[in-house]
Amino acid sequence: MKKYVFVLCTALLALCACEKKATKFQYTVDKFYDLEILRYDVPGFDSLSLQQKELVYYLSEAALQGRDILFDQNGRYNLRIRRALEALYVERDKVQCTQAEWDAFERYLKRVWFSNGIHHHYSKDKFLPDFTQEWFETACKQAGVEYDAAILPVMFDPAVMPKCTTAQDGVDLVLNSAGNYYGEGVTQAEAEAWYAEHKDNSPEPLWIGLNSQLVKNENGDIVERVYKVGGLYGEALEKVVYWLRKAYEVAENDEQKLAIEKMIEFNETGDLKTFNEYCIAWVKDLNSRVDYVNGFTETYADPLGITGTWESMVNFKDLEATKRTQLISSNAQWFEDHSTTDPKYKKEEVKGVTAKVITAAILAGDCYPSTPIGINLPNANWIRKEYGSKSVTIDNLVHAYNEAAKGNGFNEEFMIDANTCALYNKYGAVCGDLHTDLHECVGHGSGKLLPGVTKDALKEHASTIEEARADLFGLYYLADPKLVELGLLPDAEAFKAGYYQQMMNGLMTQLVRIEPGKDIEEAHMRNRQLIAGWVYDHATNKEVEIIEREGKHYLQINDYQGLRRLYGELLAEIQRITSEGDYPAAKAIVEKYAVKVNQDLHKEVLARYKKLNLAPYKGFVNPVYKPVVDKNGQITDIQLDFTESYVAQHLRYSRDYSNLPDVN
């Protein structure tokens, strides 16, 4: 899955009613700390049939019912903290404090909502309140809010649970991560030993650990607590199942019904064989316009890369824009055959690469408020090989980002000259869309593992290497004449906008997301610096340079075709590492290029960025789906409401979708 990296607009617009078609759609909703909240339109929803609208509505309800799961996965104290904060917010009239003190409290609550917990959604560092523990205790006493005292050191002591997920080399990744994927006292060595003992080496392996928490029982033995109805997170999954059953009744066809049926069965039983059957059925459902992701999916948050986080996204196909991705997927074998990788690592036959452009209808779990702009699933390599995968680009979210970013001054500050800015303004959007398509449609689906190599061979570096592999595949082909021939790029110069943006972002501008003195730990950021840093280091003919002008540093590309050659060389090596499961090589290349930050350049980038008053991270509020019913209670339409504020939405979600106890 590819996370969208783009720096957006500065204007903070007042939240106002946005009645559909009455006024220009307002994309910007709120801004606080390093975060900006946007809303997205759902074009084409009115053109769906009533049955399809009902399906979107029921799947959206199923998505939102899992909200508490992600909070708990991100930290065992998160639900207690969120609920105490929300209770205090609701009783704000009873709190005696200055406006500045209350504003600090409200910003912290907004931040907790955004990150689904008390750790930054991207850096995974714990963020501390701008109010004191004493203020919080006094305010709660004034408001009559009760809370578990155990949350106080977790909230206010910087030494307690400082990282949600750590990728730091040389430490116990499990013990030093606050994420709730392992019970208290479970070590990395114990978890890895348990996974090794239970590994499934069959041709159609089960994803052991995908939907469970490893804990120690009363005898000190490692056991699983399985996510299922009647098991861990059962209260929430029971509600998910209820709405999936409603969706089943209005499914578009038998293929979609089978996939939903298998997802229901998986939630009820936790059986991993059923999950494989669900993935196969979901991949085979090619004719439905409405689609979804629902369940325990991506494994980035687990420090060992095994257990999936709860996420959901409901969407429907953009019929016109999908022609672009279908063109790419129909040429998937050509891309595979002509890549720079060694033939023994290539797929002899690329199967089932199904690509489409979608309109997001609801975001939930790990897709909310921060969200990807592209998805390629399922993640199991054997299913991808035998049955294929679905790749999507989420067009309406990209459109929202681009609309909110207009005129923010970022390119003028960091790009080397006016000609480069003009090139990017002309071709940047099309290159961004196309790179996402290539990354998701053919990048993730390319290559193969050699016999005996498993998905977990690269351990904690697997996510970084996989994202680099897909990114490099897209970058290499972005400059290929084939894309102009297919009509995907307007001319042979357009790719340069994409190349410049990738190198500038990887070497410089993504550093606005890192605090001074910190290493890079997030997998997607590591991927981007790995690529840019390796290429820069190997640019012996000065294909790319960083030059200084009037005290500022800029990226300068001298040889775009030479840069493409370097991308191709790195792609070949990253594919080799993946195919062979070469952990030492993965570890070496990540540690050399992906982790450490040039501190002097970092300080400069932060100073230049600060003057622009931009927020480096963006997220969304969802539209509200409102059923219209007749006198008999039958749904006659589903209407969209875009007026809900960020605060109102999260308070409503906590009221209507709070399904789990404080301690799970």
C-alpha cells in the first residue's frame, strides 16, 4: 500500500455548511499542530443504483464499527485516554481555566483522534500534551470526570511508552514498542520463536499471526488471543458482522456475495483458511462496481510485520478513469518482461492484475483520518501468484489533496528554478497519478520469491524493501517510451517532473516530517530516502547533485536518462534481495541509506518550510450517509451530508461506534 506524500495548502478556511451544488466545495476543514484536515467529495454517488447506494451505506457502517479496534491495537491505554478526554470535552462548561489552556487541551484531543492514539500516526513517537498533569487532574475534578490513574504517566511522562512502533536497530523491537500486538512481558525473541515454530510452509500457507495477539499465560507460555466474535475484539466484530450481513443482502452479484460471506465467516471463527478463501473470492470479484477493504490488513504497525491492523475503505469504480489503469494492467506482462531484474526473479506468467481507479466513499480504521491513495491487495504472495491481485488508485482523495494545495508556495521555495516549477505544474499531477498506478498495478505484483523463501524472510525490513521495490518499478517505467506510446503520458519530457519530485522529496523535503535529531523509522519514508540516497551515492557522473545558491540547497538533475539507469540498477538489486530473502543485504542497504538524516540539511529544510506555514500531514473527515425511508421503513434513497465538522464527527463516532471495553 502506498501512502500519499504531498505538501499542501496553507489557508485555514472557516468550517461552513457546504450544501451540495449550492456553493463551491470546501476542501479545508481544520488545522492544528502539523496536521490539516480536509474533506473529500464523492462524485458519481448520485449515479449509483439504489441497491448500490444501500450497499455503500451498509459497508460503511461495517467499516466504522471497527474504530475502537485500531485505538486498542495502537496502545492498551488508548481507549481509556480517549474516553477520559472526550468526557472532559463534553463537560467543558464546568471547567474553570483560561482560553489558552482549553485550546491546548482541545488540540491534544484532536491529535489523539487523528493518530488513533497518543503516538504520532507517522513518526510513531509519543506526543505530549501542552497542558500539565496538574491542570488535567483539576479539570477532571471540576467536571466530575473519572479516569484510571494508570493513564497519567502514559500521557505525561516522556519516558513511558515513547514509541508506538520502533524500528531502531539493536533493541528488542517488541518490548520497546507500545503497540498492543503483544502482551506485557513478551519479548522479540519469544515472539519470533513462536512464529518460527508455527510457520506454515505448505504451498498455500496460512498467515499465522495475522489476526491475533501473542500473550503469556499463567504458566509463562506464549499463546494466541484470536481476533474474532467471542474472542479478542469480539464485541466490535459482532457489530461488523451485523452490517456485513445487511450488505450481503444487497450485494451486486454472486461473486461479491461469496466474498462477503467468507469475510463474515472469518470474523466469526478467526480461521485463517477461511481468510485465504475470502481473499481468493474477493480477488475473483471483478464485475462489482462497489468494493471494499475490511479487516486486519496491513502489518506496518506490528514491529515484527506479522499482525494486521484494522482498516476499512468503501469505494466504487470510476468508470472513465479506470480505462487508464486497465491499460496498464493489460500490459503487465510487457512490464514484467522488460524490467531490469534478473530473469530468474521474474514471473513467467503474470496473472490476474486487476486495476481500477476508485472513488472513496468512507474511510475507517487505519485508513482514517490519514489514508493511502493507492492499494494493492491481497498481501499473500501465493494468492497474488496464483489468483492475482486488485490494484486501485483513489482518485477523489488525490483530487482533494491537489485542490487544497494550490498556491501554497512550496514548489517555488524548494525547486531549483522557475523552469522546473513550470515543468512540475504542467506534468506533476499526471506523473503522480501514473506513478501510483504503476506502483500499485504492476510494481507490487511483479517478481517472484524463489522456492523456500517466505514473506517474512526480511523481517523488520520487509515493508521498507517492498515499498522500495514497487516505487522503483514505477520510477523506472515512468520514463519509458512505452507510456507515451500507450497514451498514458502526453510527451517524452513529462516524466522529468516525476523524477525531480521523487529525488527532491527523498533527499530533502520529506525531512519536514522528522523532528530534529531523529532517525527515520517509518517504512514509506525509509523507502523514499533509500532510493534517493542510493542513487545520489552512485551518481558517479553527476547525474544528480545538490547545489548551493545564496545559502540554500537545491536538487539539480543533470542527466535524466542516467537517473533512470540508476533506478533500474537499484530495482534489480532490491528484487534480488526480495526474491532470495537476503536479510543481511536488506539490513545493510536500509541501515546505510534509509535511516540516518543529514542534520545540517535537515535544519535548513525545517527553517525554510516553517516560513511557509504549511502542515506536512493531511487527513480527512468523512461524509455522512443518511438513509431516506418511506412510511413503511423502506430505504428509498441515501443522501450525502458534507457539513459535519472534525470535532463533531469524532464525538459522534465515539458515541455511536464505541463497542469495546476500556481494557481488552
